[in-house]
Amino acid sequence: MLCLDLFLSGTKDNSEIINEHQSHEDATRVLPLISWDVFSESYFKQLNASKKALDLKKIKAYAKRHCWKNDIEAIFDANDFEAIILTDKNQNIIWVNEGFTTMTGYSKKEVIDRTPGFLQGKKTSKKTTAEIKFRLKEDKPFSTNLVNYRKNKSTYNCEVHIFPLYNTKTTHFIALEREVM
């Protein structure tokens, strides 16, 4: 709003700007949207940064509770992600972030105590799902891509980075996911 306010406080009075906007068909002359775009881009970057900071804070709280030895900040810093899925050792979901809901259409309430396998379907590679099961048993970080399904049944290509979380042994897994083309 600050940029829009600055534009509107220019040399013309506000009613003249509004009338000028309403009388012209040429969309290239509508300058307030340019000002708003500059402001909104910065705003949404800050909003996303604060959401990721809150996600990190939540995962750190789980880390403290379960005495994980992993460097959670390093995991977050090294990976681009939209969605986070936290599971127990048996891959039952115990927490997802807001990005997961945005990406898949499923609310937190709908996914708790389910395994991430419910996101898979006909177009999901059986070879990839078998590889994921095998790699989870190794208790080592890994990455893969697979086709998942949203709540509305549409597909998306998902890049997944999975990390075992451990104290003296693996107790949980965290998956950092993002949609890729």
C-alpha cells in the first residue's frame, strides 16, 4: 500500500487519476499496478521467509523434544522446498506445514496418521516407490522425483529430499518437497 499511496500522492489530485484511469482503454497507462507489483513482490518474499522461519522453529521444537542430533538448520538451508512432511519411524505423518496444504490441497487434519503413500497413484512409478522404501531402510538421506496426486486428483511432479532424524537411532523422517516441471 505504501507504493500505491506514494503514487496517488503525486502531482495530480486523486479524482483526476481515477477519472483518467476509467477513461483510457490502454492498459499500459495504468501505473498504480506497477507500483503495487513492486511492493507485492517484496511483501511475498518476506511472507515466505517468515513462513519458512516458523517451519524451522516448529521442527526445532520436535528436534529438542526427541533429542535429534541432526543439524536441522543445515538441512533447511541446503534445500529448496515448499512442503514439509514429518513422519515417525513407520512413515506415519505427524506434522505437515502450510506449504504442504497449498501444494496438495490436503489439510493437516486430513493427513495426520496416514503415510505419504496416499499421495501416489496410477502414474507414480512403481520403481521409484520401491526405491524409496529401500532407501528409507538404509537410514541415509536421499533425493528422488516422483509423480504425486493432489486432493483434486491432478498430478504433479514432486522433488523429495528425505532425511532420517536420529538421536541414538532413527526415530523420524523429514521430507522436504517442491513441485518441479
